Amino acid sequence: MKIRDIKNQDNFGLPTHWVIDWLLHVLQKPASFLITDSEYQLNEVEQSQFEAGIAQMRSGTPLAYIIGKQAFWSLEFEVNEHTLIPRPDTEVLVEQVLAWIDSKPQTIKATAFNNDKATKRLLDLGTGSGCIGISLAHELQAIAPNGWQVTAIDYSKPALEVATRNAALNDVTNIEFIHSNWYSALIDSEHTRNKPLFDVIVSNPPYIVASDEHLENLKSEPLSALVAPDNGLADIKLIAEQGRNYLVDGGLLAVEHGYDQGDRVQKIFKGLGYKQVETIKDYGGNDRVTLAIYNK
């Protein structure tokens, strides 16, 4: 089969970019190769590998799991069946947190941020592949070397193993990983007995309702990282309620949620005493991230 024949097919019932990206992965060529060498004939090994991957994708395995990696923010992350696949809309969460930090003049940072002026702290709850915490740590490491320390937490030990490798892959050193059910390790762990306070708490928690029809398209990804009780809001409520104990005065809570949950998340935050509550839309124009400040 030639490259032009593959490009002229009906995409095998798959998203076009999946087919093209898989072809480039098999050939180990840049995208320009598809234009300059459209008459290239796949050899037997390449043809077999290409068809095997197409069959896997048609049976429901996402391209990212087959390749074993996914781009997010400006970085690349290892992914597998223990982690969610990072999605572009989650980059809005990273953008908003960085924008909030950047908006703080030095005079405010000295009082509103952590009492330890030398090191500010950010907590990523439910880190999964580490895409949020590592992306933030990477940017903060460049902006203020030794100025920020990120703590990333997950209940899944296999996910934490992936996240740890991703930090090394992206040369991020200002991040630590802790095995915990949300905040529990911050209470129980000996080295955090004095209850650490964070300038920022960020999370992309499970928020999908178990009966949601969209779950059929996510069946290859870990269900525990997707679904939450109480109409998808149970984990968001817990994060916001207990987060008041772990934020510095004037600290930021930033949470990703479903496209139709913005108003309800705002109500939860306001009911718990958070101020300056604001919901930000994703690239598709849907409610996606809600930010709030907690004043003690």
C-alpha cells in the first residue's frame, strides 16, 4: 500500500488525525514526508504494523495508548491504561493557574502567599499521568528557579509510577509524588504532620455521572478517574471542603469539571465560603474550569 492510497481512503472509520499520526509513527517520519513522498510503498513489516494498529483502534483502543505517549502543553507524556489521556481542554486549567500566579505583584506575594517566602507550594490532586502538575512545575521552574515546589497526589500507585517517569522525561525536578486518597496522606504522613499549606490547589478530578452516554467512548480509560457519585460532584465537593484546611490565606483553588457543571460548582464553592468565584470556558466554548479564592 502506498501513502497516497492510505490518505485517499475513508480514514478506516477513525478520526483522520489518528490514522495520519499512526502512519507517521510506523514510518518514523515527519509530517512533511506524506507530501514529499506520497508514492512511498510501505514494506511488509510497516504494512503489518500499520494494519495491526488500525485494528486496535477500531476495536476501541485510543491511539495514545498504542503509541504510549501524548502531547500536552509544551511537553510529551507517557500514558497507559492506568492514566487518563491528557486532553487539550485541560490546558485551560494550566493556563488559568499560571495567569493567576503571574497577576500577583511581588508586594502581594509576600503577604498573600506562603509564609515561607523562599518557596511557594502548589498541590495537584489526582495527578494521573502528571500532565497538570508537571506542566505547571515545568513553567514555574523556568520562571522562578527554586521558587515553587509542587506536590502531586494520586490514589493509583501505577499512575504515580507513570507520573514519576514523566517528570524525569521532561527534566522537572521541583515536584514530589505522594500516594494518597485525596488529602489523607497530608494528615497521616509523618513528614507532613504539621499540616502543609499551599498557595494553589489544582485538580482534574472524576466528574462524570455513571450513566453518562459519553463513557462508551472512554471505555479504555480508567473508570475510577472518570466517574464520581452525587451527579459527578462528590469529589469536587470533597476537594473544595477539605481544601480550606490546606490553602494559605488568599490561596487559589482551581478545578476542572464537566461542561454542564459550572453553575453547580460555583454554588458549591460559594457555599463553602470561597470568594471571587469564576468559571472559565474551554476551547469549545463550554464551561470547564472554576477558580476561587479562600480567605481565612
